[in-house]
Amino acid sequence: MGEMVRTVVVHDEELLRSALAQLLRSDDTLEVSAHSPDTGTPDAEELPADVCVVDGECLQGQDEVRGERLRGRYGDRLVVLATAKRPGVLRRAFEGGALGLVDKNAPTHRLITAVHTVAKGERFLDETLTVALLKGAEMPLTTRELGVLSLASQGAPIAEIAARLHLSRGTVRNYMATAIRKVGARNRVDAIRIVQSAGWT
Amino acid sequence: MGEMVRTVVVHDEELLRSALAQLLRSDDTLEVSAHSPDTGTPDAEELPADVCVVDGECLQGQDEVRGERLRGRYGDRLVVLATAKRPGVLRRAFEGGALGLVDKNAPTHRLITAVHTVAKGERFLDETLTVALLKGAEMPLTTRELGVLSLASQGAPIAEIAARLHLSRGTVRNYMATAIRKVGARNRVDAIRIVQSAGWT
């Protein structure tokens, strides 16, 4: 038998965190611990690990700082759980340098294989996610357009978006109109819906 | 030892479905199977169960028909996983008659206790969810206002909402304005955000 692979599971929800940890423990070459994404650094230093398994949804939106922290701690030894429905989530994990991307609809043994592959420093990418990942690459909006939509999605009116991004109102309206057209939306609300459901914000 | 409790786990995502099933199997008085919420009736009849454990998110929005199907099949013997962050999800599960409501942040043994409690036909409600459930009861919108917001959130313009609900445009605008005021939103997008994040749509 080879060396044990120390694996840490990060998930928002205690119940699913425990469940995933228990699933991984079915492989007795994995030494598994689990913690919340909000655990601060001191606690985490007591949990050294070779591989970190994390739900991609825990790295989204306002939780982006968590992604930074995990990358700082585990480097590219991340196995991110994602689905083809959310190409933006996938894309972010991929661009963030995570070596492993596992489909949440994959059977258990795929996750275990992913952990071992990433532990060796090799890339693991579920085939079912490849097309979605390429779609995510086609995100049609510029950073500015996405920024405008993202602030709008939080309920900010045009004037506030303009102030926060140091732009004129007219410019904000232009970005908004371009974003709506580019994603094929019918209006502002529709554009926000499209962008959010793809996991781009 | 008493009789075995036949438990079925329903979750969108195969990986989490397996993980939850495995977690429940740590109690050897539970006989656990797992299936996708999209499994049709014939398949499901091969899976008789005393209790059904389901993620509340799988019963939301366009997935409501699944909730109907599960209720038709398991009656009130449902254990719904939910969080305090989404009072609307909780409320829907509660009003749908589910006997069990378990916090996704609860430790594993709570879920197992919930399954046994519901198997006996008794109610199980995590204390951490009670306040959120009461909040969900305070949903300030009428069915009409919520319907208008819900169509708007799918990107429908005023004219289309009016046509679909057999209302005049002016009436739709009035419902919209009232809904925005009632939820304390700054504008239409903000109202949609508030209503969605609470799980009311």
C-alpha cells in the first residue's frame, strides 16, 4: 500500500460536508477531515492536507475570498465539484488553477479517482464537464459589462452603479444595453437571470 | 432490535445523493436506497420506503411537480433538508405537510434521529429552523404580487405578464409597485433578488 493521502472536505453545509467526508472514507487510503469554508487560518493550519475537495458553489459570488484562501493554502491541489449547468462556476475553478474538476453527477468512484490523481499533481477533468467548460470560455461579456450587471443584480440603480464604477450614467446604460444584447436577453432582469444561472456572477 | 426502516434519499446530484445515502447507512437499522428526483413512477414503485429524505432545493420553482409526486408517494413521511437562510423553502415544505425538517447544518445524528421520528409518524423540526419558518410565514406578498414578480424574474416584460395573467398593464404595474414597497426593495431587480434569495419563488 502507498502512502495515505490527506484529504480535507470543504462545504458550507455541515450535513453535506460530513456526508462527502464519509463517502471518501470508503477508500481506506484516504485520511479525511472536513471543515466549513469560513474556518479561519489558525484552525486550518492544524489541518494540513494533500488535497482539498470543495463544492464550486462555495467559491462563487461574495464567497470569492474563500477561493483565494483555499488556493493560497492548497495551491492547485483542489478538487472542485461542479455541474455542466453552471459553466461560469467551472470556468472560475479552472482559471483559478484547480487541478481537479468532478461532475456532481459522477459516481462515487470518480471522486475518489480524482483525489488520487490530483494528489500526484496531475489534472483530472470529468468528460461531461468539458463541453460546459468550453461554453464558459465563451462568456460574451467584458469585465465592465459583467460588473454593471452584477451591481444591478444586487438592486443598485443606474445612478449608484455609475458612482461606484466612476462612470457616467449614459455609459452605464450603454454597457447594460450591450450586455442585454450579447447574452440574448429580453431585458435587464432577463440578462441578470441568464448570467446568474450560468454562474458567471 | 426493532424493524428496519426503509429510507429513500432523493437528490438532484448523484454524488451528494450517494454521500447522504452512505451517511444514513452508518445506522444499521436503516435500509437505504437513493434515486434521482426525475425518476418516473414505475421505477419508484420498485422502491417502497417508510421515509423519504429530500433536499428542499429539489422541490423549488420549476421542480414543484416533483414535490407533488413525492407527497403523493410518501405522504407526510418526508424529511426535508433545508437552511434558515431560505425561509420560503422551509415554509413550502412545512405547508406541503412534510413531518421532518432538518437543518443542513445539523450534525449527522440529527438526520438519523429525524428519519426514525418521521418513520413513527411523528413531527421532527430542528430548533434552528423554527425562527426561519416563522419568518417564512410572514411572507408579505399576495399570490398575485408574487406571481407578477415571478414572471418578471423569468424575464417577461410588463405586456407579457399582463397577457399571461389576464390583467391590464396598469394593474401589473400596480402589483409590481406594491410588491417592491412591501419587501422593502429599491426597485424591481432588487425585489426579485430579495424574493428569490428567501426562497419564496
